[in-house]
Amino acid sequence: MSSMTKEENAVYMKAFQESTAKTVKERMAAGESAVQTMRNPPKPEQKNLFTMAKKRVETIEQAIDEGVRQGSKQQ
């Protein structure tokens, strides 16, 4: 706990105080967990770009097909 910066200490203390745990050790664990999350934020989920591009092409093709159908009906 002594190697924390002021910001980390503030996060620790806030999590410690807001914890609804019954024991001090559980509250300390909540504070330490909050500091670890601040130091190493969760990474966003990796997206498969090939699947995203394929889905986008399918959506565009559906829109074009619908436009062709509507244009054919008007003639």
C-alpha cells in the first residue's frame, strides 16, 4: 500500500469505504482490486474484422436488392 500514488490511494480509500464487507481484510481486498483495475483496465473485446466486413457487405447487398425491387415495381 505504501507504493501507491495519490490517485491510487484515493481510489483505494474510496473502494475501502464503500465496501459492504464485514471484515477489514475483505474491505482491503476490495480496495486493492479497485487499484489493480485502475492500473490495468480491462481491454475491449477483440472483434473479427473479416466477419464485420462480410456482414457489412451482406447488409449493403440487401439494401441494393430492396432498392432494385422497389424500382422494378414503379416501372
